[in-house]
Amino acid sequence: MSIKQWPLAERPREKLLRHGCAALSDAELLAIFLRVGVAGRSAVDLARDRLIEFDGLRPLLDADRARFCAGHGLGEAAYVTLQAALELARRHYEAQLMRSSAFDSPSAVRQFLHAQMRDFDHEVFAAMFLDNQHRMLRFERLFSGTLDAAAVYPREVVKRTLALGAGAVIFAHNHPSGVSEPSEADRRITRRLCEALGLVDVRVLDHFVIGDGEMTSFAERGWL
């Protein structure tokens, strides 16, 4: 039975309009993007099959173009649509942070950083440069590779901070292992950056370590 033959209340689009996005399952949300099914399978059936094949929504959305398009019933049009949706979400979080103080939108900060940093297969160290009202001026990835005290250069961070006229910064880096617990090297890097930026009256508001679905905040640990 095609979705058009389903009762109105059970169709994904109508269900979304009536109850909101949160009321839909992963398969129903994905079906809205896929739009059509294949012979003998509705779009929801197809979406559910692909979620099983990829072992969940995250691996499906993270799949590269070749792997994604190899899935039965998927193709470049679906790949492009979903990648565009992900980028829109990232830009939405960024727009929120450029309009309001980071302290006013702690959840937006976390969502933005998680969306930006979670998918690298190597360590990346980044910074949110903020104005004096703690609105985001710019987000930049500064260093990559295996991060230790020798790989992150406070002098370069200070130069970039002053060039942007930032009054405060929030640092973030990812752990490809998926575990967000900060290492002793992470703590040493943060101390050095705080000391260097303190000399030019720039505050380090937080340093987030991003794992797979979890984040650890230095500020919440009382380490800043």
C-alpha cells in the first residue's frame, strides 16, 4: 500500500504538520526526504530498510557519496538533499550564535560545536571567537592531527584573536575515539592558552571536548 492510501493521520507529512517534527520516527523523517519508495515498498518502508542496512540514522547521514548511493533505493538526489539539510542545520545554529550571547544560548553552542566537529576521523582543534557581548564573530578550525602541547601554538591563537578583535573565546576539539573525557595533554594545552590570552585581556569561557554523542565542558568541571 502506498503512503497516499494510508489514513491522513498516519502519513508522515500530515503527521508533522499536525504534531510537529518530534512526533515522527527516524524512518518517517527520512521518508519525507526520500519522497517516493520503490516497487512494493513505500517511502517509509524504504527508509526503515536503509536505517537497518546502515545500522542507524547517524551512519547513514555520515556515509560518503559512493556508500550512500550504493544503498538500494537511494541515489544522488537523496544524497544531495540530505547533505543540504545537514548544512542548513549547521548554519541555523551559527546564525543563532551571531545574534545572541553564547551565554544566552548554551544549547545552541553545544549543538553548533557538535555538528561542526563530530565527524572528523582525526583530532581537530577549533575556536569560537566572540565579541564583548559574547556573540560569535567567527568559528575557525585552527590545528589538526594528533594534538599535544607541542601541536597547538598559543602565539598563533593570540594573533588570530587580536586580528578578529575578539573579547573572548570558546575552544573545542574532538576525540575520534568517541570518548569525551579530557586527557592531561588537553588540560595542559588549555592552561597555556588561558595564560597567553590572559596577557591580552581575552577570556577563555570554555573548552569543549567532543566525543560521539557526548561533550565534556572544562567550565562545568571547574577547570577554568
